[in-house]
Amino acid sequence: MSKTNIIIVTICTTILIAVAVLTLKPDPGIGEIYIVSSDKAASISIEDEKGTDFDTITGIYLVIPLKDVRAGDTISTNWLYYGEEGYETTQEDTIAVEEDGSGEIIVYFLKRDDAYYPGDYKAIVEYNDSEKIETSFTVSRH
């Protein structure tokens, strides 16, 4: 083989290795978030009814699927209530990831005066202050 052919083969091999490494590299982040309602946090499962309309009494939980997150990453949640002057923050949570991996985080929406105020709400989740996902829901008197 000539010197030119060896250089071409080396460059092609380097490009193929770079492409393989970049496509196999995990892409950490959050999946599609959703809201569930349950009487007990321990009973929440993936089979629970995802919803957008909840009553004022039963617990409301935000489920955040995580994929390939790393220790030190942060997940922030912001719960907003739509009031007379637009959206107002009612609860903020920040979670520091302690171990690498995938799974789900479940965040409880705190009640005020042992119930939720009826109205429109929005939950926003941020991953490392960059990736942002939101979902909306309503609390009605039942």
C-alpha cells in the first residue's frame, strides 16, 4: 500500500470511530412528565391514570422520568397557580441527583389548608437549568 492509501484509510477509520462514539454516548435528560392523583404516595405506579383534572382533596403528584442522569445534576420543579394577575408560584423544589442512572422522581404538590384551591395550574420541570418541560392541569371542586 502506498503512503497516500494508508493516510486515507487512517482518516476514514478515525471518522468511523468518532461517529460510533458520538452515537453511543448516552443523552441524559428528562422524559415526558405527567401528573397523577393518589391517596398515598407509596401506591403511585406507572399504571396510574395520567390526568389533567383533579379534585381538591386527593393528593397530586408530578412524575418525572429520568434517563442517564449523572451525580451532581439538578432537577427543579416550579408549581404555578393561575390567579387574577397571571401565573403565581405556589411551590418550588430542587433535587440534586446523588447517583448516575435512570428512573423516576415523584414530587408531591403540597396542599394549603388541607386542600388544593380550585383553578388552573402548571408544573414546570428544568433539568440542569437548560432542558425545560411543562404540563398543565386543573383542580375542580367535586
